[in-house]
Amino acid sequence: MPGAGKSTLGVLLAKALGYDFLDTDLIIQRRTCQTLADYLRKHGHQALRQLESEIIASLDVQQTVIATGGSAIYGESAMQHLRHHGQIIYLRCPLAVLDQRIGNMQDRGIAASSGQSLHEIEAERVPLYEQYANDTLDVGSQSMDDTLTELLALTRGRGPNRPTRA
């Protein structure tokens, strides 16, 4: 979900593993020369989801932690690509924490239907997160150090050449 800490934890995990880090939201912004929020206003959430899926499905990296946008799970080809090349970890975060972290959803650039509440987005996405995830990590209530320790434990034993997806 947006606000779960994918980018923050992804950077920390990449440093701890000695891997590279990619944030697909930043790739989208760089490719479109606009913020996610601006892209959404001009093209709509379906266009953003399609672009996100195309970008993810085209990634060819190794030893890289990838933080995807929260809507990446709508792109089946993207998720199959990630699953084939690495481990997918669902960062499950309480809705109250997400709401506090996100603030104004329109400024955040969340790929969702107009007027859709965070609760509705969560209800729609959680089954997909659970479907694609190899592992689930509860986040939001413990310290960043404790969360990183748990995340590292989930990534151990996956092999030195397997990319890890956060």
C-alpha cells in the first residue's frame, strides 16, 4: 500500500545486502518528466497503472531491491516478471498508520479511482498483495531497525544472485 515504507525500507535493505536500489515511481516520473500526481491528473489512474506495469515488466536487473508503486499488483505481467526474477514481500501496514503517513491522497499520486477512499483501496488491493507475495511482513508498529532485521531474515537463504523485491 502507499505509505507502507517500500522506498524507505527498500533503500535500507539494499544497503544492508550490498545491492542496488530502484524505485519504480521515480522511474515513471523521470520517463514522463512529471510527478505521479501530475501524470494522474492528465492521463488518469488506468494509464499510470499501464505505464507502471510496462516499466516493471521491462526491468532487467540483478542484485537489486525494487520498490514498486502500490498499484503494481494490477499488472499481471509485471508481477509475474518480478516473481520469476526474485522475491516479492508484501509490507502489511495498519490502515490508521497509512492514513497518517499519506495525508492528502491527491498530492501523493495514488493510482486509484476518483473519490476512492484509502479504506476502499486497501480492500481492493490486499487480496492481490496476498496473491503475489512470497512473504508478508507486518510494518508500522515497530522501529525501523526491528523492521529491517525482520526483512533481512526474510531475504536470507534466497541465493546471492536472486534479486529481492520490496
